[in-house]
Amino acid sequence: MMNDVIILENLVKEFNDIPVVDGLNLKIHKGEIFGFLGPNGAGKSTTINMIMGLLEPTKGKILIEGNDKSHFNQGKIGICPQDIVLWDYLTCKENLHLMGKMYEIPEDILNKQIIDILDKLQLIDKIDSKVSELSGGMKRRLNIAMAIIHDPDIIVLDEPSEGLDPQSRILLWEYILYLKENKGKTIILTTHLMDEADKLSDRIGIIDMGKLLKLDTASNLKKSIGDGDIVEIELGDHTENEKIIKSLKNISEIKNITSMKNRIQLRLLNAVTKLPDIIHVIDENNSSLKDISIRQNTLEDVFIELTGKKLRN
């Protein structure tokens, strides 16, 4: 059986008697990347703060490596917050050296780790540059370096890709996978980015309004909402959506039809073969077609299925 490195039992956190985390039960396995997916205000950061000991639960229990969190060595956890927390007037090396000294890392080991981490994060050529001289993507990578300089067993990454360009995001993802596959780290990844959760996570927990709605692999989550492809249609006149939806229901193999934000969404088998029928229905009703596309299920679809809303409205 896989070791459970973090166990949350009926975890509750209330502010002014309003539950922000509401009866959360969760097990995070050793050596996995666990994706914590949900919109802003869902309870992700509050849960992380309780795991880190920054907030006390209203109710419930937190076990880390089998110990109550109050008896756990917090030095074995590293957290990279969403906000960048760096000393602008210090160099990259000085930032990491100062953080390492806070954890009482011996000088020779610390210097080696600084070189290794900056090299892996492609910041080695900026080792003597002040933080104020770095780009946003470089600061984000250095922020992660600060969280792992003490070589923690558990790493918490809170929205690590926030504000990054695609190239910087891919570099960051590669390093996160390196930490798991080469260093054996357990990583908790909180994110609202669908592709980030999909590509990196071994398992994903979807949370909203403080409750865990579903927990599984990305593949299983996407399969859970149905077979078939999704066809999205945008008409020239959105007021005709209801009329077209009524006519589309006569096409065989359409399993579901919904309307969201001026678009008609169909779930059906053999979508490509049914496109002529769909376009014929639109023409028959004297409506104009602005856009049509076919895609597979996404984690966004899973979230909409569970909550009735998009991850980020």
C-alpha cells in the first residue's frame, strides 16, 4: 500500500461562523504530485495554511507522516507562496544563502545546493544579479528555489505559474517533474490552470466552497463525465440558441445539449460524421453559423459538471 504522507480528517475552518473549509477528508501519497484544483476562494490556500501550521483548524485532524502536525518537524516542508517573497536589494545567491542559514544548513552543503538549484532553474548566470534586475519569470523561479533550499520532503506550490509566459511555464513544469521523479519529493500543487493540473498531477482533488467534490486521476476525471466528443457552436445571433437547440435534439447520437455564455455545447459520439447534420439544422432554421469546433473533455468540463460554473468567472 502506498504511504500516506498527509492525512486530513474532517477538517473544518470557520471565519465568523462561516465555513471556508467544510469537512475535508483527504490523503496525499508519498512521492506524488497532488493537484488541488479550484477557483479563488474555494478553500485551497486556507487548507494549505492549516497544513503549514499558519492557521488552526476549527475542527478536525491533520497528520503529517503519521504525526500530529504540532509534533512534526516543519523544516521538512517547503512552501512557495503565490506572492513573490524575495529581498530585492540582495542577489540571487544572497537570498538563498540567507534562507539556508535560517535552516542552519552547513556552509559547504548550502553553497553546493545554491549552485545546483540555480543551475536546474536556469538562473545560474544570474547568481550575482540583484532580484530587482530579474524578469518576472526569473523571480517566480527564484521564489521556488527559496522554498526548497533546505531540501524538504514535502513541497507546497501555491499557484506557481501565476503570471508566467508559456515558455517560462514549461521550464517551471519541467523542474517540478524533476523534483518528483529525480528527488522523490511529495508535491502539493494548488492551481486554477487546467493544463497545469492535467500535465503535472498524479491525482487531482477538485474543491469548491470548502468541500472536496471529486478526487481521481486527470484521465479518470475526464472520463467520468461521459463518452464522446464535445462540439461547440456559436451562432451569428445568440437569441436563436434555444430554437436551434430544440431542432438539434432530433439528431441521433447527441447525448447532451447545453447553452453557456452564448455558445451551444453538444456531447455526442462520432462527432465528425454528424457535422453535416448539425450544419443542416442551422441552415434549415435560416440561422448563421459564426464558429464551430470539436474537442475532447477537459478538466474545465469536469468542474462545470460538478459545480455548474467555470473555474474562473
